Amino acid sequence: MASHPVTRFTSESSWAMIEDKFSPYAKETLAKLVKFMEEEVAPSLRIAHSQIPDDPVARWKTVVPIIEELKVKARKLGLWNLFLSKTHYPEHGVPLSNLEYAVMAEITGRYGHFGPETINCSAPDTGNMEVLARYGSPEQQKKWLVPLLNGEIRSAFAMTERFVSSSDATNIRTSIRQEGDEIVINGHKWWISGAGDPRTKLHIVMGKSDPNSSDKYNQQSVVIVPADAPGITIVRPMKVFGYDDAPEGHCEIIYDNVRVPLSNLVLGWGKGFEIIQGRLGPGRIHHCMRSIGAAQVALDLMIQRVTDPSRKTFGKYLYEHGTVVSDIAKSRAEIESARLLVLSAALQIDKFRAKGAMKEIGIAKASAQNRIDGQDSELASMWAGLRTLRFADGPDAVHIQQVGQRELKRAPELVRKTAELRKREAVLFEKHGIKPPV
């Protein structure tokens, strides 16, 4: 049987484990997505970055033209809002499971934050749309959800706070209180995704509405705040290693006596923790899979570099030096391990929703190495047993060398695909009148 196009990006063994869980519709959609990302999105990425001005003010007012063109193409192909499962959101969703979409998220993750955006599957919009689809009132859905689903507007998600350990949501201090028929918001947030985008029309804000409640999980509420509401100050875009992620950005924001109608409360008072738990579960899986896609790209680039004749040193290819082959094999093992953890979590979400899969979601997100340690317990004998297997089943170094060598065999195909990509890029650079970056 011919392999599915997705095996060009993911391992055949991973695909073999989950192929029977994919519907015909999902397989068809996945094949279309792979083709669209390879032939349309990949050649457009450097042009997209070239269309974002260097000017510190103008870059935050830019809607990237080539990405908007790609959105039109994606929608015509039916590659739109793939994250929203019809099983959980029958009125607005598409017939894809979380497991099926997880694989698609990995594919889009190969193309930076622009990849998901071209198919209207960008964070934080995806999570915000899920909140509105699951918990929003009919009026809230009509005003905010429909334009988001259509890709007409974008949104921000305001949870993380400065000066607070807000990874524990019960610590959040932003005040949300009722005053007459209005809700008043006061707080200081940062790392707020989507807040810098000129198309952002709403912030979904989590805060503390009842700090005196005996149940710490009923103290929070969630409210919709229009992005142009008086009292909102975007202090600055946050940066990581010098990157500000313009025009979307992750921003520091102050909400100073911001007032919104009482009808902007989502679900009800004290329902914030419930809403956020429902939002973050699937969202974390999407982030994880996109990260795996990015990791795969990094590995592909490494393979191309270490097999490039122009990079030879001391008469040898780079892969012939030191532990390069071993490092490649270990990278492959880490990617495969992380992928399987995430796919397992996605399957659990499909079966039990996010609330019933919190353990699997946490493990997948952390993707931490398991360590067996200790002396005065059975852990010591377990560690010894595993060490024994390394002798009885052949030394790890040999297996690692074999894996690394197999990875290196992908080099010619990677070089060929890169050359094809450069040809498509050249056509697009000429079409848009942009000088290619050196």
C-alpha cells in the first residue's frame, strides 16, 4: 500500500499506529493540507517576513499581504478552522477528532506562526473560539465568534500576570467586579498573545471576581473586553531572544477601570476556572504538536548541513566528526517520543474531553525525560535491570549509530526539496517586487 503524504513529515511507524483512527475525510484533508503547506505556504514564508516593516511603529500596523492571499486559497480548499471538532462543537465544528487535528497541527508547525494562520488555526484565536463556541451566549457568539470563524478579526487571551505566580490560576489578582449593569476590570497582565495585532477586536480576560469565596476554584470569572475599550494600555511588546512576534505579539497590558456591559460575562460568575481548564487542554496539545513540527524542521536542517560538501572540514563531512551521528539519532528519538506522548493525550481528549485527560496533557506538555534513581528501594533494582538490557540487547551506541545513519540517508531528498522550494520562492519574490534576502 502506498504511504500517505504525511509520512514525508512524520515517521511511518507513528502513522501506522494511528492510520486506522483516521476517517476518509480526515485522510483527504490531511493530504490537501500537506500539499498546500508544501506548495503554497513554504515558498511564501520569506516573502511574508519581508512584508513586515522594520520600523518599530509600522510593524504593529501591518497585515501581511501574502498571508491574506493564502487564506483565500486555503478556505477555497476547505482547509479552514480544522481545530474545531464537530464532535464537541456540532454547530460550528468540522468532522475531525483531536487526534486527527493533532497530526495536522504538526504539519502547520513546520511553517512558523504563519502556517497555522493561513488556515485560521492560530493561537490564541483557536482557544478563544473554543471558549465562545462552548460557553458563549448566542449574542456573544454572533458578535465575536462568527467574525473569528470567518477570519475577519483576531483576538487576545489575557490570563498571565506580572508580579504573580499565575501558572497557578488561583493566584491571579486582576479584579473583575460588577458595578450596576457594568463590569469593571483592573489588572496588570503580560505575555498576552495576540494583543499587538491591528485586527484584534477582543480580549478574553480572566480575573478574580470573588476573592472571599471559600472555594478557591470559584473565585475567578472570564469576561470579553473590546480591544478599543477606554482604560486599556498596551505597555510594550514582550521579546524573546530579541524577537517580538510582530504583528501579533505578546504584550504587557494594563487594564485601568475598564468598563464593559454585564452581558460580556462568559457563562456566569465564578465560572472562570472551569472555562480556562476547558480552553487550555486542547490548546496545549496544539502547541505541542506545532513544536514537534518545528523540531522536525530543525533536524532536517541539521541533516542538510552535515552532509553538505561545501561544509567539509579537514577533508571530512561534518557528520564524520565526533558525535554528530549520535546527536542526530538522539534528536530523532526525542521527537518520536514527544510525538507519541502528544498523540496519546489527543486520543484521551477525544474519549474523555480535556478534563478527563489532564494527566496525559501535562505529561505531553512537559515531555520530560523519565529518570530512575534511588538506592534503598525497588528503583535501584529497576535501574540495574535497564542497565542490564543495554548489555544483553546490544550496546546503545550501536543502535544510535544505526538510527543516525538512517536519518542521514534522507539528505538527498531534503536537498532536492529545498532546491524546489527556492525556485518557487524566486517566482513569488519577483511577483511581489521584493529583493530576496541574502
